[in-house]
Amino acid sequence: MENTMPDDLWKDSFDKLLDIQPQLRNLNIIKQSVRPALNMDSSVENSNIGTELNVSFQNKENDSLESYIPRFCPISTPYTYCKKFICEMSPITGINLDGLECNKEIHKNSLFKRKVCFEDSSKDKKNESFDCEVPKNLLLKPGKWRKSLNIWRRTQNIFPEKGCMCSKASCVTTITRPFSRRKTIFKKNCTVNFKNEILQHCQQTKPTSFDFEYAECNMINTKKIGEGVYGEVFRYTPSSGNRHNFKTDDVVLKIIPIEGATEINGEMQKTFKQILPEIIISKKMSSLRNGKTNITSGFANLNKVKIVSGKYPQHLIMLWERYDHKNKSENEHPQIFRDDQLFLVLEMNYAGSDISNYTFKNAEQSYNVLLQVIITLAIGEEVYEFEHRDLHWGNILIEKTNKKRILYKFNGEKLAVCSKGVIVTIIDYTLSRVTIDECCHFNDLSTDEELFTATGDYQYDIYRMMRKELGNNWSSFAPKTNVLWLSYLISKLQGKVKYESEHTRTHKINLQKLKDLHNTILSYKSAADCLRCLFKLS
Ligand SMILES: Nc1ncnc2c1ncn2[C@@H]1O[C@H](COP(=O)(O)OP(=O)(O)OP(=O)(O)O)[C@@H](O)[C@H]1O
């Protein structure tokens, strides 16, 4: 039975879109007039991801769509039928899903003008005039894409520090480092000593010893629970002498090497300057739990920030190895750090497991999780012009709670959401944008080609949609980007997350509520706009 093909195997991406956007049927768009799934993002999910995506194109001279049909790619629409479905519209990225408006700009950028690498341009002199900026086969795993991107780079023999090396394709591409572009626009004229500023945030005058701060004797039940490209994440229970406020909440340490000259996990270490905004954003978002007119506990609870230096404590190294043994770490062994390595440590409350690993009771629970995310984003928008910009399902954590209701305040108005037994926390502000004290902090992705070329999940469409929404100006405030991530989240809650029981009436009613909201979500301008409508606020 396990080898039986899924019932919806016959569906191509447009068929699937009709399931979730039934109003498209009213437009009477017939399949013959829809282009094949050149955008492979969504359709590839049900395909054999291991199969190489061949995006070499046969004929570059003719600018018509036909010349850009891949010769072979693992899409659910069989290639033999591709040429039948030709028009200038893509069911995924060619239209705005809410307005059903044909999005010519995206066409220009991502389909017709998409620059590609030819496998062997030396055989064809004409190819020399064709810029080769978009890498081949950039198929990333859903969720934490930085790791996936680094693995892709390694397999393609691309070394970012040299700009690019493309060993097989005879083209020179410019692969820029995507994640070191954290910027802050200061509206007031001021010069900042980043190191001192960070030490102030840490309430330190100089870095303290890593071994001393995180000695084994002060930490109980410690284990490594996660990793990102920038850091290792450990969880522990503070030993009684080390509990500051008599709470027994478990602590999470996110340990990020900084300021060193060596690359870690394929990335240059962040500098004081680059890490400061992450500290500021984390602190401010966390402080919203103690706000006056706006209150949410939906952003990670940051208790402390510390700068430590020295070798990794031996007990953490052992836990790192245990995790590696069990889960196969993609990060480098912490033994590689020198004795004078600096680390930034963010101490947060443990906030559960991420949505991709969570099994919901039913859609009623997941619908209430969605409401918690909407309210939290809305409050972030109101107070700090916050856009998360990377809210994939690995960055939304869920934990069980005994509280019946989660309470919020939005512009002075008290709101409550039934918890249905779970509480939500949003994490990871690496790409986030905020305005704090007249400074705008953001991550400039304007020259990042890789992220906008990636495929493999609807997630990667969202980065392209954000770029369009922002006009590639990443400092500007466009809360619609939060709405785009909500649309992504709803699609995951409908079809991708795990449910304990799917046959109850409650589940079906709430799944319908998710579908209804999915049909309208992109018509909202911001999470706050959506919240006002859902809670009938003025
Ligand atoms: N407060 C927390 N509670 C529980 N788990 C957490 C917490 N913070 C982080 N984690 C876990 O650690 C993982 C990595 O954290 P995070 O996303 O903040 O790291 P990162 O280095 O920013 O990752 P990226 O590679 O996306 O930059 C998360 O996916 C999550 O599983």
C-alpha cells in the first residue's frame, strides 16, 4: 500500500491552486491557457527531490516562452504536456493571488528574463554575451535555508570568498555573500562604538570566561536542541543556586561565534556591528510582554545577553558530539575555535518545538496558533514597524500550556485567544526589519541572487514576493510581507503539518476556516489590518 501513488498525483500546480483558490474557477481560465510549472517550487514538493533539476535551456535567442521550457525537470506536469499549457501567466508567481492580476514584473524578473547558466558555453560563442548570474539546480529544503544553501554551494564547488568558482559550467557567476548585509539607517547623526554598545547591552565591561559563565555545575539536564548556520542552541535547567527569579523555566542558549577571522559553517563570523541589531531587535520584541498599550508574549523571551571568550566548555562539546551522533550535525565541530574566540550568548526561555516537528491535535488547535501569530505580528508592526521576513515553519515554536487563554493588548484594546493547549513563540530575527528609536534596522537582500532563485517549497516564492512588494528596497516598511508569510503559514497548516486526528467534525470545521482565510489573506495590507478585520476592531 505504501507504494500506491497519491490520489492527487495527476494534479499539476494549477489544479492544486484551484483547490485552495476556488474563486479562480469563476474566471474560467482553462488549463490549456496556463503555462507549465516553470516555477517548480510548489509542484516539486510531490516530486522526486533527489532528481536533478536541469534548468539549462535549449534556445536562448528566441525570447518566447517555449524556448525557456526546461528539457527535463521533476514537476508534476509531465513535460510532454508542457507545451499545451502556454500563456503568459503562472499559477504561482505570475499572478497576485488575491487580485488575480497578471504580474508582468515578476514575469520579467523571474521567468522570461531569468538568467541561466549554459552547461557548455564554450561551444557556443553567442553565449558569451549572456550574463550567467543565476545558479543551476538551486533546490533548497523547506525551513532553515541557510544550511541548505551552504550545502548546495559546497556541492556546486562555489566558494563565496572568491566571488565564485563554477567548475563545470564555463560561465563566471557572481555569488555574493547573502547574510552579512545587516544594515542600520540612523536618522540622527551619531557614531556608534559597536563593541561598547554591545557590552552595555550585556551589562559587562569586558568579555567574561565562557567556561566560568556556563560551568557544568550550574546547568542541569543540558542538551543541544538545535543549530543554525550562525550558532549552536542548548537547553538546560538552571541549578537552584543559579535561578534568578525562582522560576523553573528551562533556559535556551544560542551561542554565536563573533569577530573571528575564520569561517564557521561556511559563513564569515558576524562582527559586533552586524550582531548589534539582532540584540536590539531580540530585546525590544521580547520586551513587548511588559508593554503598556501593546502587549504580547509571542516573541522569544530574551532574559540576558552575554559576551564570553575562550574555548568551548568541554561539557558542551560532549553534548554537541552526542547531538551529532544522533542527528548528524551540519555545523563544524566546536573544537575548532581558538582560545581567544569571542561568543555572543543569547539566553532565552525554552519555547517548545517548531511547527515542522509538531503534531497538532486538530485544525482547531492550528487555527488558534495562526491567530496567535497574527496578533503577535500585528503588535510588532504597530510598535516597531516590525516585519519578520523569514517566518518559515522552523521559526515558529509551539509549547504546551495550562493557560486557557492567551492575553494580548493591541493599541490599548485587550484581546484573548483560546490557547487550545498551546502557546506560540516567534524566533530568529536575522532577516527582520524594525524601526527603533528613529533607527531602521534591516538586512539588505537587494543584491542577493541566490535566495530569490531558490526553489523547493512555497517558502521560496515568498522571498520573491517580498522583493516585489518592497521594490527591492529592504529598508522600507512594507507590513504586507508579514501577510505573505501568513499566507505561507496557512498553506502549511492546511496541507503539510501533522494532525493527530483528521476525522472529527471540529477538525473539518476549522480546516474550512483556514481555507476561507487563505482565500482572503492576501487582500490584507498588514497583519494589523487582518487582525482588525478578524476581531472586528475599529
Ligand atoms: N527559545 C527557543 N526555544 C526552543 N528552541 C529554540 C529556541 N530558540 C532556538 N531554538 C531552536 O534552535 C534552532 C536554531 O535557532 P535559530 O533559528 O534562532 O538559529 P539561527 O542560527 O538564527 O538559524 P539560521 O540558520 O536560520 O540563521 C531553532 O530552529 C529551534 O529549533
